[in-house]
Amino acid sequence: MIQKKYLAQNFGQAAKTYQQYSFIQDLAADILLNYILIKNPKNILELGCGPGNFTKKLANKFSEAKVTAIDISKEMLEVAMLEVPKSDLNRFKFIQADAETFLADPEEKFDLIISNATLQWLNMVKQKGYFAVSMFGPKTFKELAEVLAEENIKIAAQYFKDLAAYQQIFAEGKETFIEKEYPSLLDLLKYIKNTGTKHHQKSLIKGLWTKKKVEKLESKYLARFGKIKVTYHLIFARGHSDRT
């Protein structure tokens, strides 16, 4: 189970660095925008807006739509609000909330509910409506997971749902795998930290990332894979959901 307390803390700490390191989230956002089937939505709900990277893309694509953007992190929302041009503020509403328990005004109807790189952190989907979402799948960082398995440590991605699980909810789904190489294990860990996607249970990794330990893990990583590479497992889904 994903612990929301640590989730909010991790993303809050990464609010000022997220945009610099979120290349894979931005790639997923561009793919997701082209995956949306609904035309000209008037009222959009974005789950997990983070610092507003995808919110801006969404608002530009649907220039007449109103956007309600929610996020569990107050710090992320503060950054997102600064990104919105003052001339567009009347189209945006930013709300700090847990996407799993968020209850919109019953008078407010959303014709598009969308989420980029967020749904994997949730335990279930409760909202109803037309969905278009991107998520990280369980094979994300699979190389790192193999190395850390020798230390009896699991990473957050191993708790994520796979494509089959989302296909039970959505009408359509697809997945893609993207590999990226990092100069060192430390650079990979820096990326993870600065996007807020580090392990949600700090007690499990306390004391792991000493300089000596990182060097040891990097040696194991290189021996197993020949380089510091990682796989990003991206899942995209769309359609109407009426499950609760």
C-alpha cells in the first residue's frame, strides 16, 4: 500500500526540482494529449497536477475549457499556480486534495477527467466520467529493483498495477517501454529524489545511501547490466469508467 503521508512529503520536497528532472513525465504527457478522443471538453478535472507541467499543455490544447487541478502536495500547487498567466487565471481552480477521496461540488460536471503519471500512486479509481490517463507500470526501474533485491529492498514501482489491471476498468489501454542510460547510479538516484518518486517508506532505506553503499551497489549494477540503464514502463488508458 502506498503511504500517503510519505507521498505528500516526497512530492512537496521535490516541488522546486521536479520540472528540471521530469523528462519522462513530459514525454508521457505529450503521448497522452494525442491519446484523448473527446473533442472540445468544457470542464476538465486533472488528478495529480504536480507543478503544472501537464496542466499548461492541457489548457493550451483545450483553450476554451475550465480546468480544476488537484494535488496532494501544497508545495506542488504553489509552483503550479505561479505558472499560470494572469490572463488565464479565471479558467483555473487549484485544490489541495487526495485524488482518491476528492469530492467535487455535485453541481460541477466534468466531461474529461485526466491524469498524467499519477494514477499508479492510487489504490483504486473512484471518479466517474471519460478518462484519459498515463501511469507508470510495475516494470519501471526494473534494473534497479533487481540490484536492490539483493539488499531485500523493494522499490515503489513494484507495487504499481500492470496493464491488465487497468484494462478491467478502462475500455482501451496500451503500454510502452523506454530505456534511458545515466552516467552513474548517483545521477539516477538524484533523478528519483528530485521528482519525488523515491520509496514511500523511508524506514526501509534508512542508512542505505551512504557513499560506500552507493559505490558497492553501482559495482553490482554495472556487473549485471554493463551500464547504469533503467526502463520506464508507461501505461496509457482511456474510456468511460463507472466503477466505484
